[in-house]
Amino acid sequence: MAAAINKVVIVGGGTAGWMAAALIARVIGEQVSVELVESDDIGIIGVGEATIPPIQHVNAVLGIDEAEFLRETKATIKLAIRFDNWGAIGESYYHTFGSAGRNLAFCSFHHFWTRARRAGMAVDYWDFDLNYLCAREGKFAKMQGDDPTWSLPYAYHFDSLLYGKYLRRYSERLGVVRTEGLIEHADRDPETGDVTSLTLRDGRQVAGDLFIDCSGSRGLLIQRHLNVGYEDWGHWLPCDRAMAVPSARFAQTAPYTRSIAHEAGWQWRIPLQHRNGNGLVYSSRHCSDDRAASILLGNLDGEALDELRIIPFRTGRARRQWDHNVVAVGLASGFLEPLESTSIYLIQSAIVRLLHLFPRDGIDDRVVAEYNRQSQIEYETVRDFIILHYHATRRDDSAFWRDLRAMPVPDRLAAKIDLFRRSGILTQDPLDIFMEPSWVQVLMGQGIVPADHHPLADGPDNDELAAQLRQLAAMKREPVPTMPLHDTFLKAFGGQAG
């Protein structure tokens, strides 16, 4: 008989550990006890500052007041990512959280846009996206009502160290026990191989029934003790280092992230209430650390507030995210560079998946297999979306970009690109967190435009289609002039600290 799960032990703090603690304690805290083991002597990466809209689901489940959250984490609103120099040097496009135009039941809006373009109409796809219109004007308001025309989905930029501390205070109020200490080794059952307890450096032991490994890229339990192995994706995503530095905040806070492609990688700019987050993700085979520092410091929009930090990483995933009675979450489960702000989402998704499949009466191998199946698909679809950004480029100004243009990509991604290029059709993969509008924006933003469109888009004649598009664009623009500036919203709603 499998042992019932009465106690969950979390290894490591930070965003991953404290989000796991908060959600488990909130959702099933009456059935299990939760203890988190961490040491102040071990640093936290702490540069995951941009999110995607599902973060709001976490806050809603936890019952977090949004205004308090904005104040406590120095958060700003995120409507989109602006990509500069990705398709070609000098070009820009936005990947927003919105959806352009309006879809029909069997025909998405981009087919009508494609038909209009093929008919010679000068129409910008992004003019039909409210998120883009607001981001461009630096405006934001919480939209009310059910009309999808004026839907304005959003996420946040926040200080991840402050977010981790915020979740710690929340978790401890719910009864989560924090134990300070360095883990010397994990004790395992000689028959089952399950982890039974952790032995700390000072000799104390922390026993548990289910262990969640949030120890970062060390993978203290999942790799060092269970040795599940690692699937390396460096041949598709060659960037293996990040360099980060905070800088002085902008006078006006933009409601979007910037991603600026450089000769051997890309730079992020993330506006917070009290500072800006900056970093350069690059390939050490194509760019030295000195050259990376020169690029990053030479492209700051404000005074650097600290020393540069170098963060090596290895793109890929643990071959099993759940093994025996250990579930890996966060960097312990794998790493995908922060190009599309998925790091915190993958933490969230792993914990939610565990809660859906929680083994109250004991661990079932079939449940473990299903958890690992879903995790694999999710990681691979995010991987493919990130590869798309690098591969769909016309840049040939450096060996880095020439290599990425020429490389073979995963079969699933190659088929997806080819189908869209020929017909405008996109298939939705199971567990893909990026819906059709996201794929359309990145594909077309980087120069892959459909050669054909859905037959339903042939319904109106050219004059009718032009009139409908003008009316739709006007509807999308309608609320923007009366919206407050992003900073005005923050001051009124969240109490911005300048």
C-alpha cells in the first residue's frame, strides 16, 4: 500500500518555493501540512520580473488584493512585448496579450487581413489590437463589460525578490513552517527509493511524504539524488548566459516589455515602479562576456544601479519532472530563456498540475506518468515558440543569426510554419500556453505572411471588406483617448512609489 500524503516538504524558497507553499496551503492546507526548507546563505536568481496573464489566476486563488500586490511588489502593468530587430535590423513588432479584430466561428480575423493585403489594401494588422493601441500610447485602464472588442488582458512586471517575500508572508499566515538550514543530504527508503527525510548540516532532520524540489538549477533532489537526467536543447537555443543589471527608472513607465535583438542574443528592458530591469541573453560561443557587458551597458536608458551579474544557464528540461515522491518545480525542472516571460508561468503551471493530480492516498505510478506527459508537452511547445523567434529571421549580419536561420527545427514547429505560410491555418497543440493570436503576431511580425486565406474571408467584396475593416479599427480605437496614462493609473489604483 502506498503511504498517504500528510506532509509536503518544499526544498528552496524564492518565487518557486513560496508560490508552491502559498498555493498548496491555500487549496489543500486542511488536508496536509507544509514545511519549507531554505537557507539565507544560498542566493536567489531573482531576475524573473515579467509575467503573462495567468498570474492573475494565482492571485485570485490566493485572494490577493491587486492594489496591495502592486504596492508591495513595485509592479507595473504589462500589455505586450515589443520586439526590436528580430525579423530584420530596424524592424519592430508587438506580441500583445490581446487579439486583433474579431473572429468568425470558422475563420479567424487574420484571414480577412490576409485577403485585404492581397487585394492591395494598406492595413496594419496591429491597428486592430487594443492592447497594441494602448501600449503604443502608454495608456491603461481596467476594462469592464463582456464585449470582446474591448478586451484588454494584461499581466505584470514586478520585483521577483519582493514577490517571493510577499508570498512568504502570505504562506506563513496560512501556517506554512519555514526551516532555516543547509541540506546536507536526502535520506531514501532502501526498498522504494523514495525520499523519506532531509538531513540538515547541523544534524536536524525534516521528514515528509511528498517533496517539492525548488532548489534551482542545482536540482538538489531531482538530479543529485534521483539522477533523472537532463534533456539539453542548446542545439536549438544556443544562448547559455545572461547578464543582468538594474538601472534608474524611466520618467514615464511603459506598459510593455522590450526585447531588443543584438548580434549574438537579445536584451530585455522591464520597467518597474522603482527601477528598470535590464539584461542581455547571449551565446558564449558567439560573444565574450566583455563584449556582452559592452553591449548591455552601452544600451541602458538610465544610470546603472548595481554591478553586472552573470548567470550561466543550460536550456532544456529534466527528463522527468516527477520521480518517486519528488516533484521538480522552477529551475529544478528545466529552463527556457525568458524571451516570452514564461519562467514564472511554468512554476505556476507545475504547481496547479500537481494540485489537479494530488496523490492524497499515496503516489500512483499512472498519475506520475500523466504529470510527466503533460509537463513534457508544455515544455516542448514553449520551446518551439521561442525557437520560432530565432529561426524566422532575415538577419545575416553575424554568425549567430546565420546559424539560427539555417538550423533544422523540431518537426512539429517546421510543419506549423509551413502550414501557416501556405494557407494561414494554425493548429493548436494540446497544453500550448500560446493561443493562435500569439503565433500569428510572431509569425507575421517576423515576416512569415500567409500566401492564401480561408474561403469564408471571400464573403464580402473589396469595398465591403474595406468598410468593415475601417469600422472595426475605429471601434478598437474608441476607448483609448479617454484612458489614463499608465503612471496615472498606478498612482490612483496602486499607490505608485516613484
